Amino acid sequence: MRRIVTRLLLAACVALVSATVARADSLLFDYVGFDYESPNPNPATFGEPGSGFVVLGTVPFLFAPLVSNTTLNEYTFVIQGLTPTSLLPIGSLEIIQYSAATVTIYEDAKAGGTTADFGSNPPNATVPSTFTDGTAILVGSLTNFQLIVNISSGVGSFEAVMNVTGGSQLGNFPLNQRTGWTFSGTTGEALNIPPGYAHQIDGQAFLNDPVATHRTSWGRLKAGYR
């Protein structure tokens, strides 16, 4: 049984590592921000039953078929609806599977709009409200969301499948470019994490291009999460 679990974890980690080397010409958007749990029935545990996983932040770079003007507008994103369906602890690592959820990108004018403000101890007076104002230019469904994180260091990675389902720019996407996007990123500890948030988040959404398979060892993969 231990051998089977190890192989499953190894396969999951390899998939996440491969996703980070996808070709940049398929990039749809890049995002940075922070995550927190709400509700959070057990603050001492991450990914516990009954919790909710919320991720939000800014979108500094957007690419075709999205149309953007980062000089005039602020772009923010919010991921909502993630609830854990399983949690597998292996040493200092946790593998958390989440339910289906949505990711939305908002466009808000810098002149007369509301600047996104993380504040502290979310949800609060500015979170998520200052990230969800403006126009929802893209709405995507997220499925098969998996987070692998070192509970000691906060370092980890996540991946999901994203399908474009709505937003004011839905019509920019040809039918054959609305499904099968990879939504992935990394988590980590940082000195600038506001109080009440769990991890810093940095990620991308891109179409699945063929990538080379890289052989690695189980020890090397574990070392990357220490």
C-alpha cells in the first residue's frame, strides 16, 4: 500500500513540475496574490473538512484573446468555491483535493475605481469586495484542483483544469479555445504576507502544449518542498 501511495504522489508531483515549463506562447494570464481559508473551523490545520479555500490578488499580465489596458485599468482575480474533498498527509507534505470552483478576472478603472486592498484577517471590509468590483471580463470553471504543500514551510504547488465559461470577453475565445486550459502555480512563505493569510500565490493559466518529460527522483521532489 505504501508503494502505491508513493507512486501516486510521485506522479502528481511530476505532473505539477511539468506544468511549470509549458511554452510561454500559450500564456493567457499571470497572477499573484495570497490565499486564506474561510470558513476556517480549525486554524491549526490547513485543508481540514468544512474549510473553504479562497485565493485572490492582481493580474499584472494578460494576453490574447483577452484584451486589456493595464495603464488605465487594474485587473484582479478571485477564486471561490473551493472546498476540500480529501486530504492525504505524507510526512510534512499534504495533498489536498478540492471541489469544482470558479476563477473570475475583474477589470476596474484606476481613475474613479477602487484600488484592491488585502487588509488583514480576511474576509474583511476590503476583501473580497475590492477585488470583485468592476467588470468581470473572464469567468472560468476550475476542476481537478489539487494542492501539494509542505505544512512546515508553506512551499507547494497546485494545478487545475480551467474552462472559460463567461465574462464580458467570452466572445473573444474561439470555441476550440474555451476548454482545456491549465491553471497552475506555486505557494510560498514571504515576508510581505498580510496577517491572516496563509501563503503567497504566483501562477499562470495557459493552454496545454506538448512538454518534455523530465526524469527525477522521489528524494529530489521531496527536497523541493522543504
